[in-house]
Amino acid sequence: MALEYSQHSSSAAARNENVENRIKKRKSEGLELPEQTSSKRIRPDNPQIKSLKTRRARKSVCNALKITRNKVAKSSGYGKPASTTTVPATRKPLHQVPSKINTGRSGPTKPTAAAAPSRRNLSSTVTKSRPAARKAPQMSTSTCSSANTSRYSDEGVSKPKKKTKRAPWDLKGQVQDLKEELTMAKKKENLMEDILSRLQALESEKENITVEKNTLSSDLSRRQQDLSSLQQKLFNFETENRNLKINEEDLMRQNRSLQKSVDELDLEVRQLRREKISADEKINSQSKEIDELKEKILSLEMTAEQKLQVIEKQENEIREQEADRRNLLNIVQELKGNIRVFCRVRPMLSKEVREFGEMQHIDFSGKAGKSVNITNEANKTLPFSFDQVFNPQATQEQVFAEVSQLVQSALDGYNVCIFAYGQTGAGKTYTMEGPEKPDPEHDGIIPRSMNLIFQKCEELKKFGWNYKLAVQHVEIYRETLQDLLDTKSQKLEIKTVTKANKQNRVWVKNLTEHPVTAFGQVRKLLDRANQKRATASTNANERSSRSHSVFILKIEASNDLNGEEIESSLNLIDLAGSERLAETGSSGTRLKEAQKINGSLSELSNVISALANKDSHVPFRNSKLTFLLMDSLGGNSKTLMLVNVNPIKRATGETINTLRFATTVNKCNIGTAQKIVKF
């Protein structure tokens, strides 16, 4: 593009040089124009005047000629003397004062920068050679005289001297003056013809200059457009150049950054190579160690194989010892009696201490952990002895430590039944389930038993035992069975298996069974059952259980090593509280509930008495509670009764009756529990 621009510039310079040469040539020709010596009188029909293009120009020239003739006539004495002429000021060059003769154009066109110098040179030349023509309509006598004076000075013609008026009688002098004036007039006429010729030449030259100016103007416009285009391209190139420089700087920075990264990576590679060399050395040394260790492993594998044989032999011995342990545990339980009785006296509440004072009518001065003494209203002390007695300071953990042996028997294939008995407010529900809000430290027998069973199942896996556990929870409310784990209300009915199966077991029809594999599942089931269980407030207890709750755990187990299969059940029962109607203040629905509770507990007492007396008929079917406990009380179960005692002195009478009933139960011999083995 720079090359194209230089070519355009050189061509324009060449054209300007040609124009200047032509202008100089015309100037030289203008200076050498021949003078008109024709004496022909200039008239309006003169061809030179007709050659003027506009009517106004022709009229102006004619008026100038008339004025000249009138002046000549007046100077010759035929008119008034001519007015005094004034010497005109120096005329401006043609390029400064343009001609005002109308040539038919709209007006002078301002010359371009390229054409201006040529016109200025030409006008200067014409001004030096001839006086400039003036506009005819604006000429006066004085101006014509001035023009004549200027003309005379320019042409070298001496201006006639001012003459004094001749006397009328001096005719010869007057004729001489007229001849001189006539000669002067002819010279002026010749001068005017010369001016017209020069004017025509200037008009022609003006047209040529105008054409040249237009050509140069269009050329200049085109050059300016080219220049603008080139400037725009130059600007674009400069912008692109700046962007390229910026990109170059960015690339340089990136290059420096990458070079720095390359240096760092190079350093890291060298370091890794050194580490690799070190690692190779370590690998070589470790390979030697590995070879040595392989030799040791071979010797250890041989030793381990011998040890495995010993371990297998010992495991067989352990399984045999486990079977012996179960047999011995069963013998111990049989020696202790099939129905064992534990007595627990709950601690007094702070409210009860403020109202009734300290517990003074109950003491544990007898055999440690085996007896309890009660002082009745007649101030007579009555001693009672049981398999285990827990004072008010005993914790839930201590109570469960004695109960856990029976729970272990359930895993060994024996039916186990643990039920809590006692008057209202004695702490039966707390002993069996724990506080209302779950607390691992104060959990009762039911959650602790389930936790222990899951632990033992995990431990017994190494002996080949696999256990399946399922939970049922039923409530006996006013001699009606209710499923505490079922959202639907289905009618429940107690059934016994026919003797054709040789298993006269009790079960509940339509009672839902929920398989469990973790303690968390059992906890959720217990929470659901507690929300559904019937409770109410009485004078004896703020939250009294108005129903019997029976938690049943079904256990099925199989041994992969010896093929043995067993099944058993663990029944954990929270009985409703026995109460005297006068003390509880029950009425209406609460009264009917108390009557049903006392009725079912009375039937339980009758069953225990029949078992103790070895009667031929035991009335298990007289109540739903005794019917459901028939397997537990009928001999094929290991049974434990937890007697809960209320420490309040006001409840002494009911406490003595409860302990007497527990003594009767402790004396019952219901037979030896048999291990249930599936065939």
C-alpha cells in the first residue's frame, strides 16, 4: 500500500509540473501579444465586441467607448470642459481584484491550491504589461482620465500638457489643438481595441484555467479519498501492530513463565532421577530381603499348618466343652429350681420421703442378698427368703447380671420366661423396660437381653451357629388380646398346636412377627409398642400400666459343623399392677380395668397353687394371661418371677401379700425344662 501511495504522489507531482509549464508558456505569450494598429472605429457591431459572450460585457465596452468619445468632443471645445482628472491609485494585480466584466458565468470560482500560483503569476505579468480593465458601468469621466493617465504612463505616450484656452481669434491654434486631440483619440481607440483583444485572450485563458482547476479539483478529491483510505488502512495497520505487540508481550510473559516451569520441571526430573537411583538401590536390597522372607514364610507356613491342625483339634474340644457348659448350666438351673423368684425393693422418691419419711419398715438384716424383713402394722417382723433379693441401691446392671444366665439358656434351645409381678407403683415397668426415654445406663431387662443376644449370636458364629430372630409383642387388656406392633386391628386368638405334631405349644393366631438383625430395630419396635400400650393415672401411680405386656422373641438356630438345629422362645412379661380398689380410688373405666387385672392375677395365683399342690387339673384356660403362660408354667420352660416391692409404709399390707404369693411360687416344682431340638 505504501508503494501505491508513492506512485499516486509521483503522478500528481508530474501533472502539477505540466500545468505550471503551460501557465508559464501562456504568460510568455501574453506579454508578446501584438498591438492593434487598426484605425477602424470601434462600434457595437464590431466582431471583437460581438465575440464577448454576455450582453452585459458588450454593453459595458460600448458605454466605455461612448464616454471616451464624449470626452474627446468636450475637450475639442464642442461642449463643457472636462472635469479635472485625478491620478488613480496603483492597480491591484489580477489575482487580487478579479475582473467584474460579466462573462455569462455565475461568478468567479475560488481557485484550488494547485491552480492559484499559476493565476497569480499570470495576473502579475498582465498587470506589468497593460493596465487592468475595469467594469464599464462603474466608470466615470474621472476614472477614464485616470485610466488614460495610467495608460499613457504604461505605453510610453506622453500625457498632453494642460493648455490654456486660446483666444477666439486664434483659429490656427485651435485647429492645432483639435489635431492633437484627434491624434490622442485615435491612440485611445487603438488602446481600447488592444484591451478588447487582451480581454478575449484572458477570457479564453480563464476558461482553460477553470477546466484545469476542475480537473485538478477532481484529481485532488480523488487523491484526498485515496489519502483517507490510506490513512484508515494505516490506522488499522497501526492498531493491528499495537495488538500484535500486546500479544507479543503476553506471549513473552507466557514464554518466560513456561521457561520457568520447564526449569522447575527439569530440576524436579533430576531430583526424581536421583530418587529413582536411590529407590533402585533400595529395591535391590529389599529384593534380597524378600528372598530371605520367602524362605522364612515357607518355614512359617509349615509351622502354621501344624498349628492349624492343633487349633482345629482345640476347636473341637471347645465345642465339646461348650456343650458340656450348656449341660452344666442347665443342671445348675435345675438345682436352683425351675421357677426362681427374685425380689427387688425400689428406692423411695424424694416426694415420697418428704411425705412419708424414710423407709423403716423394711430391712435386709438377714442373709445377705437372700432375705428381706417386713414389719407390719402390728409391729411384727415377717422374714421372707428368695433366690435373690435386691435392695433399693441395686442398679439395673446388677439385676440383669443375675438374669443374664436365663437369657443364655434361651440361646441354648430352652424356653425362658421372665415376668415382673407386684402392686401398682412398685417399679415393674422400669425393671423390665427402663425409663420412658431410652437411656443405655438405665435400660431394663428387655433391651439388655436383646443386646446380649445379638452379642452372643455374633460370638457363636465361630462355633458354626447361625441364628434367626423374630419379635412379637402382645397386650392383654381387659381379657382382650391386642397386637402392639401391628397398625391393623385384627382379632387375636390363643391356639395350641395339635398333638399330632407332638408339640403342644401355645401360639397366638394373627399376631405379627417382625424379623430383626440389629438392636436398633428392636429399639424402634419397643418405642412403637409403648406408644400403643394402655396406661392411665391412679392414686397409687401417676402412670400405671392398665394391661399385661408380653414381649416374645422367637429364636431359630442351626450349626453348620454338626448339623444341629434348635428353636426356642424368650418371653419377657410386664404384668399389670395388683391393687386394692379402695386405695387406688378407681371408678368407671378405671374400676373395670382394675377388676379385670385383679381377676387375671387371681387366676394366676390359682394356677400357681394348683401347681404347688400338684393338682391333676391346672386351670390355665380360666384367663388369657394364664393360657398364654401355659408353656412357661407347665414345665417345658425355665421361669423367673421378679417380685417388685413398694417401699411406702402405707402399702405394707399389699407388700406382705405380694411376698407371700412369691413364696408360694418359689416352692412350686413344675418339672424340668426340655431342650427343643428340631428333627
